[in-house]
Amino acid sequence: MNDFIPITPEEIKARGWDSADIVLITPDAYVDHPSFAMAVMGRAMENAGFRVAILSQPDWRNVAEFRQFGRPNICFAVSGGNMDSMINKYTHNRKIRSEDDFSPGGVPGKRPDRATVVYSNMAKMAYSDVPVLLGGIESTMRRFAHYDYWADTVKKPILLDSKADLLVYGMGEKSALEILARLRNGEKISEIRDVRGTVWKAGAASLGSLPKNSVELPSWEEAAADKLKFALMTKLIYENLNPFCAGPLVQKADGRAVAANPPSLPLSTEEIDAVYSLPFKRKPHPSYKKPVPAYETVRNSIIIHRGCFGGCTFCSLGYHQGKFIQSRSPASVKKEAEKLVRENGGGTVISDLGAPSANMYALCGRELSLCEKCRRTSCLYPGVCQNLETSHKKLLELMRETGKVKGVKKIFIASGIRMDLALKDAEYISEIASSHTGGYLKVAPEHTEKTALEIMNKPCPEIFLAFEKEFSKSSAKAGKEQYLIPYFISAYPGTTLADAVNMAVFLKKHDYRPLQINDFLPAPGEYATAIYYSELDPATLRKIHVPRKEGERKLHRALLQYFKPENVPLIAKALRLAGRSDLLAWLTRPYRGKRPGRS
């Protein structure tokens, strides 16, 4: 249990095995760190007594690669990687990225398009009688009919496009381990249809076996032919994400169907502690001669919880990890900090003590029974739920106790902070400003205009300005000059050119010059992607303007970066089209000040 999980036949033999029970297939380099999905799943399976091998970045054009470990005794487990393989590989304008952060040396080209489908089919080609289990975020987000931006079409549920037998969605440890135990005990995978957090398929001859109490979504054919049906499908899916009140969902496609059981229940503190106490080496496999960029970013970070109840429509976190926060105990976090110190020596700097949203640790509804009935997609929009506990007391205690671990020099908070939540607890903002940032704090207001923020499920810009004021005040009190680095999204569904102009005016007025812009990319399964594709808001079915053409998107982006001289021609065109040419001289006037931290 102190070794890396085997990634070669030679490492299998070195363990004295003649075969593996499970072969995990991933397009990512194997990094044995709790931030990497294949490590978490592999260690969990290993801990349950299974012999696990990892097939990392196989040549998907060569079936022999999928036979190198021999026939798995139980199954293949296929993932598309730590992020959707298409998002990993392509930019928003469908160009291949020059680097792959999950590959040694950042070398691109080691993953196929739609890796989950390709790997699944190759596994079946290698051993047709071996069950194939799908998992990971790519499978989660594509478990129903979904718009594929790169093909510009609505694709079938991924389980039907692959030759896999069963799909695990969400984080998946409990569901996967239950399935594996039942397979080990001789149960056929075709009979396993009752596990939470799974999707199973029914052929034409077995459609009568679909759950009688299920919610039937519009079929793939309907969703592909009618954008209204696609929007209605999205609404039903998002209304059934709460594991305590969700029903089974069924979707027919191509004469077959998929049935999704309700999501897995949240992990208890003891259960999530058990996951993070697994014997991770916290390093890439030693066979790699070049660094894995994604690892370098998180090597000294510690995850403190899972889940997000923000419900941002451009985000997959709540859809994949769930909206109920699952928090580790302080003892578990401190134990990992002590491990970091042993690895790094005294003066260890924890690069991030965080999670999907850094300041949601240990937050939940005051009356859980109300939460268990709730179908709202966000606990924070249009306002913070009155039932939500907003005290950051437990998080502050965790940060302070972890900081006392001998050998820990400093703890940074690099995960995103929900500013609307932080404003409910001034002590937290003061703590962040005085002790947990190195002069610049990243925040994500995302936009400044009401039309966009309503579609995003994000708070108004006044929240951002109020947080900036409190952060600046706390920084000054601590004797520090510190600034916020805000992130914004360009060309978001629902934004007009007039909205983009108004955002540029806001940024200019408040002296923000963002260098890093997130160009909106429609990711499979996300709520905003349904709006992008259908041009309808699934909740209200009202018509939404979508900046779809590349020419219009370029104008939006240029306005966000109004301070760049090379953008002046595009800005002039945008202002002329918006009837605001009067702003050109002011907006593009060079900045003469010396205030740091604004870009």
C-alpha cells in the first residue's frame, strides 16, 4: 500500500500478481495526489481489496495497448480525465491548445477527442466479455442528451454512444465500490440497476423494465430537433439534482433508453476523511521525466470539502460534486498538513487551503429537512437563503488550527471566495486580508450587468464593490497594500453589445484592467450551455440573446480589454454599433497613474 499503483505489466509482476482485478483507463498522466481523480478512485479501490492497474494515456489507435495488463478479472473503469477531454484539448474557438497541463512536460496530443467514448470502445474491442464502467466528469456532464459545441450538434447520452455497461456519475467512490463488490461476488453487471449515482441502459426489448416512478425527459430525438424540448429537458434535469428528493430520470434515444438513478447521498465527515486518509504519494509516477503542469499548481494544496451550493450556470461543480457541502474534520486536514511538512521540511507553505468555493466549509441549512425538499439550483441567488448558516466560525478555526501545525510557515487561500457569503462575516475577510493572501486576491464577479448576472445566478456588482471596500479596509488595518484580481467572462449568453459597453465603462471607472479573460465556452451538460444552444432560459422559456458569431465575440472581448492599444479598431466598431461612439476617446485614453495590482 506504500507503492504507486502499477502502470506497467512489469509493476504488476513486481507486486507478485498474475493479473489485475480492475484496469483504470485515463487520458491524464498518473499523479498520485488527492486532486487527481484516477488517484482517488484507484486508492479507494485498492483500499477495498482490489488489485488495481492504471492504463495512463494509452495509444487509442492500438488495441494492443488495452491488452497489456491481460484480461481484467472484474472490469475496465474508464474516465475522460480530470476535466472534459474536449475542453482540455480545444479552446473556445475550437483550436487545439498548445499545451496539455495533465501530460508530462505539457505535451499535447496524448488524448483522443471524446476520450471516454473512444477508450470504452477500445476496451470492448480488447476483451468483449469484460464489463466496462464509465466515470468522471466527462461522463457526469454527458449522461443525458447534450449539446456538443465542437460538433455543433446534440449527441445521445454517452452510455449509448460508448459500448460501456454502466455509468457512475458524480464523485463516485461509494457507487463504484458497491458495484465492484457485487461484481466480485458474481453478480452480472446487467443486473445492477439499483445503485444511487448510476445510469444504466435498456435495449429495445427491455424498455418495459424502466422504472415506473421515473420522470421521463424529452427523448434525444426530440431534444435534437426542437430547442424548446432541449430547454425543457434541462429544466427537468436540474430540478432533480437534490439526492434527497430527486426521482429517477429516463431518456429514450435511438430505440433504446438510459435510466439515471437518484444522485448518491453526500459523504459523511467520517467517509470523506477516509478518502483523504488514503496513502497518496502526493507525487507524479516516478517514470515521468518531465513535470506535470497541473500537479505543480496543486502539489502543496489541501482540499477541505466537496460540493457547491452557488448554482452558477456556467459551472459544473454543483452538478458533479453536489450542492450539499461535505467537509473534512479539522483533525483530518491537520494530519495532511503534517504530511506536507514531513515531505517539504520546515517552512512549508500551503498554496491553498480550499475547495470549489473556499468559504463554504461546514456550511449547511439550519433546518436540514427544508434543504432535503428544496429544488432550487442555488442557495445564494437571487439572495442568500434565510435557512443557510453563514457563520465562518468553523472555517476560521480550521485555518487557525492548521496554521499552528509545526513546520507550516504560511497558508494561502487560492480557491475562489464567494463574496456575498464573505460579507456575512467580517471576521473572515479580516483574516484573509491579514494572513492568507500575498498581496493579490483572486475573486470572480464574472460580470457587471444585471442581464448577464441574472442568467449566471451571480450577485450584483455592488456586492463586488462592497467586498473590495471591506478587503481594502482590512488590508490597511493589517498594514498591507493589497488588491483584488477580478475574473470576468466575455460574450456570455444573455449579454448584448450594449451590456459589454457598460461593463467596459464600469471597469474603466473603477480602474480595473483584466489581463485574463474567460471567453465563454459551452461545456456539455451545463445550464448556460442549454441557453447558448436553445437561446431560451430553461426556467422561464423566455428568449435570450446569445453572442454566437466570432465577430461579435471579438467585440465583447476587446471592450473588456479596453486599455490595450491594439484593441482600438474593434472598440471603435463596437461603440459605433452600440451607438456610443462618444465614449471612444475617454475609454481608450492611456492610463497615467501608477496604482499597482489592477491588471
